[in-house]
Amino acid sequence: MMSAHRDASISPKAPKRVPIGRRVFIGLAALGAAGVVFWASVANFFSGVLGSGLGGLLPGGDRFRIYSITGNYPTVSRANYRLKVSGLVHDPRTFTIEDLEAMPSTSFTKAFQCVTGWRVPDVRWEGVQLSHILKTVGVKEGAVALTFESYDRADTECLTLDQAHLPDVIVAYRMLGAPVTTEHGGPVRLYVAPMFGYKSLKWLSAIKVVDGVQPGYWEENGYPVNGWLDGTTGPTNPDPQLT
Amino acid sequence: MSLAPTMPSEALRMLRFDRVQRSAHWSNALLFGVLMATAIPLYFGSFFGVVLARHVVAEIHLWTGLALPIPIIISLLGSWGVQMRRDVRRINLWTREEMRWMKTLGETPLVADKFNPGQKLNSIFTAASIVIMLATGSMLQWFRFFPVPWRQGATFVHDAFAFAIFLVVIGHIVMALTHRDSLRSIFTGWVSEGWAARHAGAWLKEEQAKAGRTE
């Protein structure tokens, strides 16, 4: 009697059960894995078709995420700001921010694209073309590349001389319609429009003209030295559309 | 001795969550809470103007995230994990009635198990999201080992699941606050037989049968 009751609650009359939990779990995990592997191509496809990325798909997806290598932001006042330009140049100079502002300015609206995937469309940039600064100091024979240093004493960057002469590679002192804020690398930062954001070094303190490409901080940590927005990593601009 | 189910009583109580499950739930809730609280300024960084504290916030988010699977794993192990493992099995296995109930969003009749299909789905989603967030979060932290497109994908998946988690957790809390007897059971462990008769009839029957067997 007792065992009959027990049997009734289990089998054979017990309803057939399906491992839905395992299926949903595996399904979600597979969805996540597919997202990791294929998201970039899907997003690239749509940015090609629609002309804009899918950053706005998630609320707040098109905002800046503020990174810092040191966990701190160097605060440099306008008055104390200096940009030291040295190396293979005829006239090594140290510029104040007023010096930079006195140079012919250039401004344009372009997206900030981070290598990790986020993107901020329609950012207003204003500054002086790097090529103008190089013309001012006079690049010597044998110069090949530039190295950049930051007031954070950690980040470094590099560009070839050719890359540095692209028209939308600028030393920026205004961004988003205002002086560059500390979190965005102010008072003066680099902006390399045709490349991923890590090339646009923040808190720019020094430029050195050198005879060989020296990979910067992020490049030592695995990012390509030539971080073109289309994903190619050759030294020359693969697509004039990028600039 | 009769084996017929006795009339469910409000005075008799049943253990819905043992101490191990309650500890695991609240440890997990605490970790989720810290992760969600730190996620907001990290995601909306420039919006909130969080400047110098960002590094600290990121560090808390990272270590809390790495700790995330620990309470559940511990609660499933060894002799104290018996009840937890039994409930995992329950959450995994669904009857046809449960599947139909879920598809019709509760419109079809169902004598519910210890957890109804919505509650089961909540647990399954939470478990999957822990694995996904841990995996994609690790890719973002140790990015240099992964190709650039995968990092972009990991960023998106981490963000998209974060939004889903916020919705599910808010829904979970709203359900808890509007179902006080269920809420009490995750603090004390106990529900009344009357509650079980109303919300978890299949479980009540099962427990009564078990009690009959051991008497």
C-alpha cells in the first residue's frame, strides 16, 4: 500500500519531464558566445549599410567610457601647461597653450571609436594640425617617426612621420565644444581621427621626433602599432575615406 | 494511518529554503548588488562625472565579479548541498504543463512545483548570466589575449546582458515585495502548508507523500 503510493508519485504515471533548464542555460551561453565572436562583423556590416554604428542600440551605448592607465588623472592647469617638442628637429621648442592657440586652428566633427567596441559619434574637435607643429620646428633628415608622452607618466604613443602629416591628426585643445576636460585628457591631447582611440593620447606633454617607430604603452600591451579604424594594421592609411 | 493528504494548514510549516540556500541567495544578492551599483558609474562614467574614484570603482567591480560564482558553487558541494542540488534538478526538469503555462504566460492551469516556471526561468537566467558576465568580463580585463573583434563583441555582450540583468533583478525584487509570504521564506526558510497548497501544490503533495513514507 505504502510503496504503491510512492510509485504513483514517481513513475510510471509521473509526467514526463524535459530538461528545459539545461537547454535555456546552454542557449543563453551560446548566444553570449556568438555575440562575442560575431558582434564586430554584424556591427561593421550595419555601419556600412546605415552609415552609423549600432552604438545607440543600448541606452548610453554612445557615451565615453573614461579610461586611465594609472588610476589617476594628472591635473595640469592652463597656465602651467607646456608641450615640449624635441629630437630630430632644427628648432626644439616648448609651447604654451597660448602658443598653440595662436597657430592656425582646424576643427571638424568626427566619431571617437574605442578599440574595445564603444563609439561616440559626432564629437567636435578643435586644435592645431600636428603637421603644422612639425613645420614650425623643422624636421631633420633621417627622421622616421614620432613618440608622444603624457603627463600621466605612463602612456606613450607613436606615429610614423607620414601618419603625423594626415590632415585630421591634431593636437587638440577643444573637444565637445569646450576646452578639453581633465578626464578627456585636457588641457591638451592628441586626436588621431583615422585610428582607434588609444592612439589619441591624453594629457600630451612631449613630442619627440625619432629615427624609428617605438611602440607605445598600448602597443606593448597587445594593440596594433597602426590601429586603423578599418582593422588593418599596415603603416599606411588603407582607406582615404578614414581621414 | 491514512496516506490521504491531510488538509493543508496555515499552522503547519514547511522548509522552503534551508540555511545553505538562504546563505547562498543572500551572498549572491550582495555580490550582484555591488556589481550593479558599481556598473552604473563605470558605464555612464562621463555622465556622472565620476573622476578620481573611477579606478577604485573598477577595482571593486572586478574583484566582486571574480567572486560571483563562489557562493553558488559552495552551496552545491558536499553534504550541505543536498537540498540545493535537489532544487537545481527541479529547476532543470519541466513538465509539459509547466512549458504550456510559461508559453501562455500563466493562462493555462498548473499545479505548481516548488517553484513555478517563471521562478525557474529567473534562476536559469541568473545562472547563465553569471557565466556569461564572468567570461566576457574576464575578456575585457585580460584583453590582450583576445583578437580585437572579440573584445568588441565581449563589450557588447557584457553591456547587453547587464541591461537584461537590471530588468530581471528589478522584476525579481518587485515580485518579492508583492509576495510577502515568499519573501519571508528567503529570510526564515519557512512557508505554511496553506501557502504551499495555493502556490506549490505539486511540492506539497510530494512532501506529504515523503512524510507518509517515513512515518
